[in-house]
Amino acid sequence: MSTLAQSSFRASRMTTLHRALFVAGAFVSLPLLTGCQTSCTGDARFDGYYCARGNISNGTYQGQTAALERTAIDRQGEAASLRRQYEVAQDRLRAAKARRATTASELIALESEVESLRRAVARASG
């Protein structure tokens, strides 16, 4: 075989090798480029189809939903309790202002309590 033929054969073989490596690299990097996940996060927003299917089957998402519902119920109860405390404090402040026998320091303390409860209700509600 002549040197030119050997050189041409090597070049052809290298081109084929480069193509094979390119195709293999494309298959390996395709999931990364398309956003497919290779591991399950347990978060329905980020899990791919197969992870989500498994997490639905094994109850992962149902457990997370139940925990969120319990948290929401607890927070709603806390907000309702704070609203009742706020209303009671407002009533006490109105009564103290109506009596006019209340000292200024008592009024300031009641106004401070009402304002503090108002902020707490706003945080709990929103």
C-alpha cells in the first residue's frame, strides 16, 4: 500500500472516529441540554415524567400535600386567634378612652398592644 493510500485511509478512519465521538457526545449531552433530570428531587415542579410517576405511586407528593394542608390549617388558626386578640385589645382601648379616668401611660400601653397585634394579624394573614 502506498504512502498516499495509507494517509488517505488514516484520514478516513479519523473522520469516522470523529463522527462516532460526536454522535456519542450528542447522545450523552442531550438530556443535559433538554433539561431532563437524571435524579428525582421529590419536588413536583422539577421532577421529570418518570420521577413524577414514581413519586405519585409511592405517595411522596400526597405526603407533601398533606403536610402543606396541615401547615395551612395551623396558620389559619393562628391568624384567627390573633384577630380575636386584636379585637379584644381594640375594645379595651376604646373603653379606656371612653372612661377618661385612665392614665396616659395605660393608654399608651394599650395603643402599643393594639398596634403590635395589628402587625401580627397582617403578617399571619398575608
